[in-house]
Amino acid sequence: MAISREAYQALEDIVGPENISEEPAILDSYAFQWLAEFRQHGSKFMPRAGAVVLPGSTEEVQAVVKICIRYKLKCKAHSTGWGLYGAPITENAIQLDMRRMDRILKIDEHNMFAVIEPYVIGATLQAEAMKVGLNTHMIGAGASCSPLAAATSFQGAGPDSIFMGSGPENLLAAEWVMPTGEILRTGSLGSGLGWFSGDGLGPSLRGIFKGILGACGGLGVFTKVAVKLYPWPGPTVMPIEGTVPAYTAQLPENIRAHTLAWSTWEGYADAVYKIYNNDIGYIAHRQFIMFGDELQAAVLKILTDTTRTLNDLEELLKKPEIQKLSEEMRRSFQIVLVGMTPRDIEYQEKVLNQILAETGGWKIAAMEEPTMAGWSLLYMIKLCFKNLNYVYAGGFHDAMARAGTPDLVTSGWMEEMREQKRKFGKQGGIVNDGGDAGMGGVGTAGGGGYNAFENFILYDPGDAASVEAARACNVDAGHIAVEAGAGGYNFFFMEKEQVQALLAGRARPAIFQWQQKIKEAFDPNGVGDGSYLCLDE
Amino acid sequence: MALEDYLSDAKRCCRCSYCKWIPLAQVKSWRFAKGCPSIAYKNFHSYSAGGRLAVVLSLSEGRSSYTDGLLDVVYQCQMDGSCDVACKICRYHMEPLEAMRELRFKLVEEGQLLPQHIPVIDNLRKEDNMVMKPKAERGKWSEDLDIKDLTTESAEVVFHGGCQLGFDEELGKVARTAVTLLKNAGVDIGIIRGKEENCCGGKAYDMGYRGEFIKYAENNIEAWTRAGVKTVVTSCSDGYFTFKRLYPDIGSKFEVLHTVEFIDRLIKEGRIKFNKTIPMTVTYHDPCHLGRLGEQYIPWQGEEKKIRGQIVVYEPSKPRNNGAGGIYEPPREVLRSIPGLELVEMERIREYAWCCGAGGGVREAYPDFSYWTARERIEEAKSTGAEALVSACPWCERNFIDAVNGNGDKMKVYDVIELVQQAI
Amino acid sequence: MGEKKEELIKIVGDNNVLDDPETLDSYSSDYSFVPSRKPWFVVKARNADEVQRIVEWANRTVTPLVPVSSGPPHFRGDTVPSEGGAVIVDLSEMKRIITIDGKNRMTIVEPGVTYSQLQPELAKEGLRLSMPLLPRRNKSVAASLIEREPTLIPKYRWLSADPLRCLEIVWGNGDKMMTGEAGNFASIEAAWKRYFALLNPRGPAQVDYYRLVQAAQGTMGIVTWTALRCEKLPKVQKLFLVPAKRLDELLDFAYRLLRFRFGDEFLFLNSFNLACILGEVADVIKALRDELPRWVLILSLSGRDILPEEKVEFLEKDIADIAQQFGLRLISSVPGASSGRVLEAILNPSKEPYWKLGYKGGCQDIFFLTTLNRTPEFVRTMYSVAEAQGYPASDIGIYIQPVHQGASCHCEFSLPYDRSGQVEVTKMQGLFTEASEQLLKEGAFFSRPYGFWADMAYNKDTQTTMVLKKVKDIFDPNHVMNAGKLCF
Ligand SMILES: Cc1cc2nc3c(=O)[nH]c(=O)nc-3n(C[C@H](O)[C@H](O)[C@@H](O)COP(=O)(O)OP(=O)(O)OC[C@H]3O[C@@H](n4cnc5c(N)ncnc54)[C@H](O)[C@@H]3O)c2cc1C
Ligand code: SF4
Ligand code: SF4
């Protein structure tokens, strides 16, 4: 089904013929999405849009939204579009791809913020920030993602959140084309005073569009935002060494990566509390566990050696030193310490050592070795290898998620989720990684004290049986997540009735009645695609 | 391989968009972070490797069909492989470049020809070259050259001029210089003289014309065999890639060297010596076909299998062409050894170099896109402060020269060989 | 009227519905210039259920409600009814500290809890809260934070409203909600059981409700508890003063420290403000003002947990080095003030009377958000308006507080005056108006628009005004909550 000629023409008049398409193959390249196969039909394709539009300015976005209202079309934007939530969940909607709006409009070196458009990605913002001694927070999804999307529209936390906060914590003023086609400029920007504050006048209106999850494109389009930046006392250009793909970064003494380990979860939790209480650490994340507790050491070996491939995995897994390293890494996380001065790094290292002494932890020696340390530094600082989530077979879902205080790890859940997934792994439908690929877990909020885990389900999207197994594992995990107050974005896999049942079954279903009211007020014409969740009265 | 063999690649594409950028680890600025010219120019997601994989899947599922729009998506692509390098950094079982090539083969096989390519291929079939010239003009560059003619004589080494050097009056000197240098250094070298030299077939291959490629490969292999050749040398990076990476599948066993490799060897052995200084700052452009695509050919036949439930591996282990083994150092070594010459690097180099714009049949079909791609590179070269942009491929050089002229820039464009000759 | 009172008594009990003239009088005006208006009743709510029933009642009877948590004196006009027939909902009796969670450094407090009440209790658990600058003793912690008052430690403000995290609110329509991670659960206890310490303020779901309550001056609903993130109580704390003749001289240095996140308490005071803090009465303040350096950057260094001495020691050395690069000195006493006295002062609520009132008995504040680099311009503007109006520049207190880790800063001018003489009051009114308008014109962002600032600020941003009205209609459809404030 195509959109009406009249509507198409009206859209084309706004952006020009080279920036709109309804070519089926092009539309399908947008409908194709990571995780789409978790939806009912198992297809890699989301509902196909009626047209895809590439706006070049806020004014164009505004005009497009108004046309959508006039012709009763749904409209959804994505920035880089990594994930099924970037695609409209109804057929025949207008997909806005924001990639032509990719400018860094300003880096305010003193007040430490940047003004960016949607298609600025973490990598480009970071590169420009580093030139002036600053850095940007990167979501865990890494350097290819849009900091604007993370701050306004989806989740927003990452390995550096302990020091740099999360996307929404970093959001200052924003420019928002609301579903009515009107533009709201939040905070200081609305008064024409620049980007430094996202709050006021009076209440902070950004609260409407971003909670623990954002509106996922279902409530208008964000066209520019200011995000806070953070100090970077390192080189203005990251010095990269090594041969592809085993790049490494050798950084000055004031920047160090360690992998810290404990033999008990209690020790781990205590250490996380102590890190929280002592304000140390620039990046801290249980990162490499994402390869699975049994496979992590072998995979690291492969990734840091240009001559190796996954074919070497089985042989490596037999090596005692590899087995030992994986075992050592069971209860571990990576930390990057960054000293603003030589005295600072010396102090942080000392504190860290004392924390380890007090909690029975240690620095894993094999990870201190220069190649590994350099690779870890590069990985953690640039988050440039994030599609390693898909390394085994191309499928990854972060389903078994849970958040909470640092002592969550002592609750028994870590073992539970490991066992639960291990069961599926052993059946062979998903990667048998040992069970615990529970990434996260040090600080997902500015300053720490709060963290989240995602136990990865790794599968082969090219294999229907594997998709089915992953889906079963996800459903199993989903119950636990909802019970725990999480629930993620599984609703994107569901049909409308299932979503309604899910919302109604929550401990506080009224939340979604509030959202319904907000939707009525902000999107009276129903331009949003349904990603802003509403519980029908 | 057939397109169906790449359906699992298509489904396993995680839509991360890494293929649109240079390896994210290497991003040094906002300005020069892009890796894929196609998406950078056309913007719709389908104009990226990931997008084209989705198109493959869409076609195979019958969700879309052959249209002009689809042909545009497939052919506005340089086949330069920047996407491939970026994707494979973290993905061990993806072959996006191969999949895109296979898609072209399929289109051609099914008669879905890009109209702009038709005259070029017609000319190839008639005149044995890719530059729309009559065959008779091919030999001009070597007319007065004192060199063995391997149509009748034999030699250890054959120098292949190729279509671009062979017909381009301005660039013909590169080939002449190269052959002369090698000969003077004592190499037993010859050429397939005049119109007898054939196209390598590589460009046709990139455009999807597998049949034409095979024909030329077989012809060339036969001619060289007849002349007792052991080593094939060329100054054309396209040819280099074709001989080194594609010919072995047709049974070729020749050693393949690019002149920069040969010259580098001769300099190191003291067989070429410099006695002039060239006080100039230059920057070097890695041709895709010499750099990331110029890796060793390692034969492989095997199949996919799974370990630990769902981890994809290969039986036997599959060689990985990810750009690591490209020819990056020899041209740089040559430049560094020239007295007075200062080599400064652009941001996008080696396996993640930006394309010149002349790849994949783009120069022939989409001159605006081709020109724009070259302009991007020239801007990058200018940002280094270099006076000259040096390369090792006549296709790159022609595209750069045109782009420089088109814009009235002062940037000079050289082949490595030209600077070597100036310094002798 | 009798009927209404009866209904209120049913909710909060006889003793908690007040309508004696004296009480009503005390709520009918404050130190601001907003017109005085007597409320109808004052009710003292004791718990969230009562609050909810009051709001439900107000919706039924369409009665304006004005929530108040802190004790007097009030300064901003936000607790003075703008409409007739209003009922003050006084929450100052809701003084429960619901919990102090030492391990997770969280505390949950009702709105009547004051800093003077809370800090000693926190200290017992080895914690404290970063405070605003010398709040008055009966200032509600919750009210202060909900209104986004700046606190002294910018580095701990990841969020612009830190340390405020989750809260419970009765919206204007009478619905009660817990916000942030608490909002997914039936009770606080249920959240705790699931390892949520109420530290994550976002949500629930796709809305950050707590942001909609901020700086709302009670127009959206009534908050019945707030969850706050505390700091470790320092084991070692050292305060330094960095004096300068001009504010500009301090800025590059300050920016460097903010960037490095060096220093805890981190604020700029001019000599007059510091004198008001250290002195009690006008004469002493005057003498001190003349003795103190024109500007001081106040900087405290703390060692909180492991190796506290070493931390302070290295910071002191590093900061001294940095100061030297900028031609500044890090010192522990300046003429008129020692770091010990300043530290003692800023770590505690104000002495009585409130520190801004000691000089002349009255005081008007003009404050707004800006960026640090722009503060010198605003200082000049303030001085020039004062001069034009014949107000002595030497009597202007200036407080500059970086917030949100230095991305912006709160800039505050305090203008003491004698409230007893009509002439001086009128003059002050003129100065206050003129200066506010002039500052606005030059780019001051009145992000918390009290009193007459509201019209002035909202006129500059009609889109925000329109959207805020939508939000108001959602959460307080009958407009019972503090009508007449902001743009409502
Ligand atoms: C491997 C992987 C790991 C991940 N890990 C994390 C993690 O650690 N932390 C985390 O926070 N998230 C994580 N995510 C989710 C991630 O945040 C989202 O994929 C997304 O925000 C990434 O940014 P993007 O630029 O790709 O956004 P997009 O995919 O473009 O958009 C994300 C959502 O925001 C909406 N949106 C985007 N731009 C706009 C706009 N301009 N206006 C209105 N709506 C818009 C889209 O409709 C979509 O719903 C992960 C995802 C992947 C694939
Ligand atoms: S082709 Fe590779 S790099 Fe591109 S989107 Fe797919 S997986 Fe990512
Ligand atoms: S071959 Fe080049 S132009 Fe084509 S998709 Fe890959 S990077 Fe882009």
C-alpha cells in the first residue's frame, strides 16, 4: 500500500526528490532491523514504511510533521536507526531518517557542552571533543550511536556513566518538533539564551519526553540538543597502534585500564560500593563478560591476535591458561582510571589497591599485559567495537536485564540468570557461552551506586531454529524482568493486544494511563506510531 | 558462490552501520570520519553495505523486484571495500563486499543491466578496453620503448600497462618510466606490445560481468604462459588486484607485484639510487585495490559449521580478507627514501583510506558521484598541508586530476613512479 | 464556609484547621513584593493520605490550595495565595525521616524535614547532604530541592536537581504517584526488596515525572516525600579561600578546577555577602565588608573514605600549582575571614535571624541561571542599575554558584533594605524591577520565575508557556494547585 500521491508530492516539495523515496527496496532496507525477528512472524523486516524522508533542517522536519497531520499519516524518526524501535511499528508510516542533520554546531570548551544534531555519532563528537581536552559520554551501544537519540529518545547509560552520567543526565537544552508540528525549545533555549540549561521556565518540560525509556520516536522529533561534555586529560587524538582488527591504544601514564576480580559476589559488591564512596574511576563496566563466562578469555585472545579467528576457539578453550583466565574473570569488571594530574592517578591507584585489599579482590595479571591493556583501553574509551555483541553468529538480545543497588549481585540473581540461560545454551539453540554474559554492573548513573545488568542471549538470526530458541529464552527471561520492575522494550515484539495486557498487568498500570493523557495532549492527531505506551481506558 | 549463499550474511547483518564509517577506532575528526562514499553521497540506508544486504534479503523474499531504483542502489557503489574492512573488525562471518558483488553478477546474469554500463561493456567486447577507445590506440605509450615484446619473445617478468595507463596520454609516462626503471635495474622484463595487450577484466568483474572477466583472465594467463613469464608487474592497482586476487581462481600461478613493491625492493637492494632532492611535502593515497583489497590470495573451499551451539566457524578454517595484509608500506617506504620529500598522512589511510571515486563502474556511470568522491579526498589531502597527492594507481590519479582541474585547485597529482624518476 | 471547614476537620482533625486571624495573617504575605492576600484556612497535613484527601476535596469544591513546607520568613511570594478563598496546606509537621540507608547513601524525608533536623541524623550514619548556602533553620529540604535551589557542591550535581531523586506526589487531580524507579512498585518496601534504593529518578516508564514538579511552586501537586542521595561525611575537610580584586580574575582558574572536578564546596562570594555570613549586625558587617577581599572563591577539599588525608593533600598541592599558573593563591585566611570560620558557616544552616536580614532587616534577591563566563557582565549591569537608582553598590551581596557540574551557574544578587520605611520600600521595588528587567534583557535566564519575574520570563518564551499549560491541564485539570503562579 502506498501513500497518496498528493501526500507524497507534498513531502517531496519539502525535501526535494533526492531526499524522499518509496522504492520498495529502499523502504525494506529501513524495515530491516536488528531484533525484528523476535516479532511474531520471525521476519527480519518491520512493517514497511510508506515513504522514507531525509529532512535537512528543523524547518523541514516541522513541515513534514504538518503534512503527516494533514494526510493522517504516522511519522517516526530515527537517528542512526540501530534497533527495531527506530522503525515505525505500523505499516505505511513516514520514516524520517535524520542522517542529513549531522552537524556539531558548537563545542563550548569552558562550560563543557556540545550542541549537536541527530546524526552526530559518539565517535565524531568524541574526536572533536578530545581536540579540546574534553570527552563525551557514550551509551553502551557505542560510538556508532547518536548521543542525541540516547539523551532524548531511548535509554542512555553506558560504561562511563559512573563518571559522565547517562544520556538523559547530560541533556541540557533541546529542540523538539512536537507531534503537533510546533517546536518547543526547552530551558534557556526557549528564551533565546543559549543551550546551557534544559530546565525551566519553572518545571522541566523535558520530563514529558524522556523517562527511564524515551518516547522511542513515538512523540515527535528531536532536531538539536546540547549535551554535557567531560574532561579528557589525554592526547588530543587517540594514538592507535596495531594491525586491523587488533588495534590497541597506548596511552600516557595517567590513563590505565585494569580488570578487577573477586572470588565472591560479596567482595565484588563491597568493592563497587567503595568505588561509589570514593569517587574514583572514569569508566567501569563488566564488559568482556558479554562473550560469556566460559568463552571470554578465549575470545579476547582471538580479538587481540590478527592471525586468529573464531575457528581457533575450541583449541583455545582447551588451554589451561585460557580456562584459568575465564574462571578468574567470572566475577570481574573492567575499570579505567584517568588522573587529571599525576598526583590524581597515583591517588586513585592507591585507593583502588586498598579497595582490592579490603574486599579480597585483585587485578587480573593477564589483562595487565600491554597488548591486552591497550586493547581494553581502546575498547572502553572509544566503545568502537560494540558490534562484537554479534560476533558469534550475528544475533544478540539483551533480554535478561535487571537493575538495582550494587549488592544486587549478592541476591543470588547472578547465579539464577546464569543457570536459566545455561539451560538454553546446553540445548544448543543459543550460544552455549557458560550462561553468564551479564554485562553492566558497576555504575549506570552519574556517580555510581546504581547499576544494571543485561545477560546477553546470543543466537543465529540466519537460522530459524536458533531464533526460536532465543525467543523462548527471552520469554522466560521476560517474566523475571517484569517482576523485577524492568521489562525493557519487549513490547516492540508484541501485537497491540499483548502490549495492552502487559501494561495492564504491571504493578502500577496507571502510569500508562498518564501517558495516554500526555499523548492526547501532545499528539492529538495521532501522528506518533504507538511507541509511546498508552493503556486504553 | 551464488547470491543465495549470502542470505545468511544478510540475516546476520546487525544493522550497526559500522560499514558507513571508517573503523570507529580510527576516527580522528568529524570531517573525515566517513568511510563509505555511497551512503555519504546518497544518504538512504540502502546505499550502504548493510542496506544492500537488506535489499538482497528483500529480493530473495520477493518483497521487492528489479526496478531502476534498485539498479541505482546496487550500482552507485564504488566496490572499494571500505565497508568490508569496517564490518569485519568485529564480525568474523560477514562478507558484505562479496555479497554486493554477487548481487551485481546476478543482475547481469538476469539481464538487468545498468544502461550506462552497456556501451562500456560493448566497447570492451569490441575493443578490449574499458576506456571507450579503439584498440589500435593501446600501444601508443610503448611505441618507442626499447623493451622485449612478449608476443614473440620471452622474459621472466611481464609488465602489464592496463587500460588506463595504456590509453591516457598524460599518464602513459608512468608506465614508460616504470618499465624503463625496472629494465635499467637489470630486470628481465617485457610487455605484450601494442594492441595485443588485453584488459585485465577486473573492472568488468566489479561491474558484475563475470563472463567477460573470465574471458580476459584466460587470455592473459595464456599469453603470459606462452612467454615463459614467472612474475606479473603492473603499475595499475586495479590490475594488481585482479591478477593477485581473482586470477588464481582461474588457475593463475604467477607471482604478482605492483611496481611500488618492485621498486621498493630495488631501492633496498641498492639497485636504484637517488641523486636528486625533491623538496616537497606530499601525502599518499592508498588505492583500494592495492591497499585493503590487495591482500594475498589464499584458496579456500569449505563450509560453515557451528560450535558451542550457535557459533559460526568454517571447515576448514577460512582465510580472512580484512585489509590487514594490504600493500601499505612499500609505496610509503619508496616515498620516504626520496631525498627531501616529506610524507604527511591524511586521516583516512591504509585499510581505511577513502576511495578515489573511480571504482566499481562509478566513474563510467555516475560522473557526479565519482567527481564528488574524488573532491572529498582532495579536501582531505589539502587539510594535511601537502603540495601533492601521490598515488599508485592510474584510475585514482585520473580521477584526482579531473577533480583538481574541475575545481581549479593547486594540488598536484603524481604517481609514486614519477617522483622516483625525478629523484634519480 | 462552615461546611468546608467541617470537611477539612474531618480530614486532618480539629487542631489542624486554622483560621484565626493571626495565623491567616502570617500566611498572607512575605518578604517579596507580591500583593498580600489572606488565605481562607490553613490546614496542617500529617501524612500523604491526608494530603490526598485534601486535594480530592479541593477538586470537588474547586478550592485553591497553596502548599507550604518551610517555616517563615518566606521570600519569593510563592506561598502567598494569588487567589481569594485559598487553603494553605502546611506540610511543616510532616517531619518524618522515613529512612536513612547508609550503605546506598540515600535518605527519604517528608517535606517538613529541615536541614537542621536532617544533617545531624545523617551524620550518625556517616552521611550528609550538600546544602544550599546557609538555608534558614526551618527551611524544608524537600522544598529547597524541588525548587532546584543550588547547592554548594557542583561536582555532585550530575542532574540539575541533584541530590533530589525519587519522590511521592499527590497530583493536582488527587492521584498519588511515586516517581522514578519507585514508581514501578506498589510500595517503597517492595522496591527495596528488589534492590532499588530509590536512587534512579527517571520514569516510571517514558516520563520523568519528577522534572514536572521541579520549580513548579506547588502548581502541579503536593510532594509528600523525597528520596535524596547523600554524600559520605568527610573525614577530613579543609577550606581554602582564593581572593581576587575582580571576579574575572578567578574564572579561568575556576573553570580548570570545575573541569577536573577538584574541590567540593565551590562558590564565589563578594565581600558584602561574606561579611553578612560572618557578621551579625550592620556595623560588624560593614567593617568586615571593607576588610575582606572584594571577591573570594571558596573551595573546600574533602577526604571522605579511603586515604582521606592523602586526598586532601594531593588536591591541595595540585590546586596550588594550578592557582599559581593563573597568578592566584590558595590561602586559608584573608583579612577578615579565616577558612575555619567560613567552613563552619557554610556547613550549617543560617544563624538567626536569617543571614540576609542582619544588615537591614529586609532583603530582595535577584537570581537567575547563566554561564560562569557571563557573570562579570551581569555584575556590571547590577552595579550600574544600582548606581542609577542611588543604591550603594557596596551593599549588594553577590553569590555565584556553579551548578550541574559547571555547565551553568546560579547568579544571585542580594539587596538588603529597610522594610520599615515606605520610601525605602518603594525605592527597592523600583530597583528590584528595573534590575530584573535589565538583567533579563541582557540574557539572564530566570529559570525559577517567582513573583513578577513570571510574566517577564514567560513573555519571552510563549511556546514553553503554551506547553506548560498543557501539562498543567493534565496534572491539575481543575487548576486547584497554587493558582496564579508561573503562567497559570
Ligand atoms: C548492541 C547494542 C547495545 C546497546 N547497549 C545500550 C546501552 O548500553 N545503553 C543504552 O542506553 N542503550 C543501549 N542500546 C540501545 C541504544 O540506545 C539504541 O539502539 C539507540 O539509542 C542507539 O542510538 P541510535 O542513534 O542508533 O538511535 P536510533 O536507533 O536512531 O533511535 C533509538 C530510538 O530513538 C528514536 N529516535 C532517534 N532519533 C530520534 C529523533 N531525532 N527524534 C525522535 N526520536 C528519535 C528512534 O525512533 C528509536 O526509537 C544498545 C543497542 C544495541 C544495538
Ligand atoms: S554490513 Fe556489517 S557493518 Fe554493515 S550494518 Fe551489517 S553488520 Fe554492520
Ligand atoms: S564498496 Fe565502497 S561505496 Fe560500496 S558500500 Fe562499500 S564502502 Fe560503500
